[in-house]
Amino acid sequence: MTTFTSTLPDDLLKKLGEMAHKLSIPKNKIIEIALQIYLDQLVRAEYIHSYKQAANDEDILSIAEEGMEDYMKQLEP
């Protein structure tokens, strides 16, 4: 594991310390969990953005509709 050094605003560091004490978890573990959640949310936001772009792309919509037609044909008895 790599060591990382950073600065935080005093009020945020105080809140972090209080929560770490309350939960009996090291401060770095709280930061690690929070950062992982935040990065996951950024990835989800990228997916949402790309799907919104695809929804406005006529070529992508056409390909999706063709794929759906094929899928529906496979479901027919």
C-alpha cells in the first residue's frame, strides 16, 4: 500500500476525527471508503452521460431497434 499525504480544511478534519472516534475506525479507512464511493459515482455518471448521448444518436438508436427486432423474433414461438 502506498502512503499519501494531503491537507484538509480544519473543520473537515475535525468532523473526520469525531466520526472516526465515534465509529472506532481509523480516519484513513473512512477516507478510503468515501473515496471509493465517490469514484464509483463518477463512473456511474460517465455511463449516464454516455447513454444520454447515445439516446440522441440516430445511428445508435437504429442499431438498437434492429437488435430489438431480432430479439423479439427469437421470442416468438
